[in-house]
Amino acid sequence: MIPESVEVTALVTKKERIKRFGEIPEIKTWLDASDIKATTREYYTKRLYEFLESEPPKQFLDRALKSPREVSIQAKTKIGRVVQRSPSIAFHMRAALKSFLEFYETDIHLNGKLRVRRKWKKPYLSWADAEKIITKCREPYESIFRFMLWSGLGQDEVVEINSRKDVQEQIEKDRADPSKDYVVIDLEPRKQTLSRYFTAVPKQYVPKFPLKTLDYRVRGNKPMHVPAMENRFRKAAKQVGLYQLGMGPHTFRSVFTSQCAMMGVAQAVCEFAKGHGAGDKYGYSREVLNEKYMISELRKLQGPSVKDVEEQNKVLTEKNEELRARITKLESEITPDAVKGWVEAYLGKHAPPKQH
């Protein structure tokens, strides 16, 4: 017979265990006192939980303070094994552990780069090919991916918008304003060089938040999450023959960056839209905080606006009318007598000299 304590533990999901882990005093104090955005907070909690496994946080801290060199070697060894399985998980795990240990002022320093043996390439994906993948998706994924393509935002930012009512209300306010064709979306700054971070997206490419996953059998209709987006992208990319190992919804950020470069969008604007600041580590480049300038640069992704095309057509029409009037005038002047006069004048001018 299974002991009652074991049976109860087995019934608790990993998600619930991570939630309880986040309520442990040492973990909660660290998370509450640290300046960590909501989505990063979730990653850090999950990855630190996976790193510690069954060891209580207090016991781990006591060991770190008592034997920093020994714990440092153990940590690097454990994270090194994770790298072979998933470099992205290892990266987040080390970042979470580093933040946790620095907060409690231990003498452990997890510096240096993670040695990653990359098994995939980073292929160029054109805007047209990105659209091929997107059009293979059903809603809400089609709208989500097109939004990511036009905004430069990643999955974490989509999840952040999906969880923040204040951002959603501002989006709807801009959407309802007939004088605006772009929606400005303010998010938590990812870099400390600038105090504000926002991106601007054409209205027609902003989905209706909050977003939920498709209601598939036992999966339920849940708030949109990263794994759901990754699975849908992978399936659609394979259907159109474009999938390569390592590709995912984050690839849309690469497409956005490449398209900005080809369409002449200022690099500072492109980087700022993705949450990387203005590309100036000191924070002196603040032209990106001007919404009108940001939008004017991002308009280049759309090519000529409807207004520009209308003005060009108007100029061409006026020139065509002018040319047509001149042709009509010339046609009215071409009469038999006029032609005869022109011929005689030509022959008289080019007649051979008389012989004496």
C-alpha cells in the first residue's frame, strides 16, 4: 500500500509544486525584492526549482555561504549537463541561480560563457516565407504570429500583454481612435538605459486580447502560453516545407530585423521596438521615445502609404492631361495645307544647288 503522504505528493502537478516553491520565504523574499518583470519571474522560479531539485533553498544557501568554491563547481557541473539537453533552459537556469546567489550576497560568481555545441543553423527567412507559415495557422495563432511579425515582439511580450488588463485597455483605446492607424503598446522596459519601452503596430495587425489556446479535447481553452505557440509554429512550418531545427516563433524577430534593414528603418528604432533599447548602452539616443518619429520609421515596412500613392497618382494624372492637351492641339494644327507648306519648305531648304 502506498503511504498517504507519497500518494498526495504524486497527485500534485509540477505547476502546483513550482507555485508552492515560489512561496518559500527565501524564494519569495528574493523575487519580491528584485526588479524582475513578471514573465522573467516565472522563468526564474521554474528554473531555480529544477536546479535545486529536492534540496530546500535555505539548506542550499547555507552550503553556498559555508563552502562557496564547492557549491560553485557543483553548480557549473549541473548547468553544464543541462546545456547538452537544452541551451535555452541552461541559460535561464544560470541567470536565475546567479540572481538568487547575488541577492543573498554569497561569494559564488557564475561568470563566463556557456559552451554550446549548436546543432542547428540560423537560416534567413524572408517576409514572404514568414507569411506562408502564418497563413497555414488557424486562429488565434495566425493573428498572434502576424502581430509578432509586424511588431518585433517575442513570445514573452505576447504573454505579458495577455496578462495585463491596463495594456489591453490602452490598445482598445487606440484601436477606437479614428485618427490613429497605429497602436502604441507600452511594456515593462527590458533594458535599464531607457525608462520607457514601447512599440507601435498597425491597427489591422493587432489581435483582440486576451488570447486563449484552441479548445482541443482535454487541453482546454487556456490563456495563451509559449509552448502552444511553439508547437503551432513548428507544425505550420513543416507543412510548407520551411522548418529547420532551432526555428520557432522567435524567428519572426529575425524576419522583422532583416526587413527593417532592407526597407531603411533606422537601426535604433528596430532595436527599440524589440525591447533592446536604442542600441546605445549609455542611453543618450532618445529619439526613439518620440512616438511620431518611431511610427514614421516603422511605416517604411508598409511601403508607400495610401496617401502617398494617391498624391503620386494625382501628379501623374495632371501630367497626362497636360500631355493629352498638347497632342490634341497638334492634331488640330495638322491640316492638308499645313502639311503641303511643311513639305515645300523642307524641299526648298534641302534642294540641290543649281548648275551653271
